[in-house]
Amino acid sequence: MAKNVLIISASPRRGGNSDLLCEQFSAGAQAAGNSVEKVFLKDYHIAYCLGCGACNTSHLCVQKDDMKPLLDKLVAADVIVLATPVYFYCMDGQLKTFIDRTVPRYTEISNKDFYFILSAADTNRQNMQRTVEALRGFTQDCLEGTREKGILYGTGAWQKGEVKNLPVFKQAYEMGQNC
């Protein structure tokens, strides 16, 4: 059965290493007959959460930016891929802001399969665990019925495009095929 796959690319640069891994995952998922949409967060205006609490009862954010349609996409997806470059052992600011802004409807982002794509210049995968734990804090501790299906570690990729020369590039395609 075909799935609705939503890829959230938080790379600040189109064609960056984490974004290239998103493209590979997407190609594999499409080859397997799934419907795939990639959201490049840099193309959207998403303001920081104000912490005002208005959404606690209304389930609507008071801010008028590009987040509402993205929330609709998250709720509709069967599979969600969260992709980020790792800066100073943490997800980048674009992805963190995006996650913070899910509050109005986070209880509706349930029973989904999640994949994480990480890229970093660091060659030690263990150093990326803080990022993984932060993502799990969102997906496992805050959302109902989620399943972590896979993690791609694009380690040792400093310059734009270097990830193409690493085994993880092929693995991204294969993971997409099997989502």
C-alpha cells in the first residue's frame, strides 16, 4: 500500500549534505510507489514560538506565517522524515523552530513512522547522539504511537556534496525504498 511520505529538510543550503540525503530518500520512496513531498524549510517563513499559550485551547497559532499549511501536511503524512545538519552537536535552528511550532496540533501527529537524517563534518557517529535524543524527545515523548524506523548518519561530510561519496548516500535511497 502506498504511503504519504513527508520529508522535512532543515538544511540552510539547497543541495547541502543533509538535503542531498533527503533527495536520495525521496527517490527511493518514489521508486517504491509512495507519494512523496519534500519541504525545504528555508523556503518558508516560520517565526519562533511566542510561548503565549493561546493554542492550548484553540489549537490555532496566533501568528500568521507559513506554519499552518505545514502542520496540515504533518497530520496527513504516514511517514515523516526529519533531516538536519548537525551544528555543535545539535539540530539546526530551522528544525528546532519548526518542531516548537507544532504545539497547536502536535496531538494530531500520531501513529506515524519517523526517520531521521543527520549530516555532520564530525566522523564520530556517537557525537550525534545528542541530536538523536533531542529528536526522540519530540517524536517518542511528545507524540502518540510513533515508530522510529531508521536513522541515517552522514558523518564525515564537511563540504557541500561530500556525502555523495559516502556509503550513506546509497543507504538513503535504500531506506526510502523500504519506508
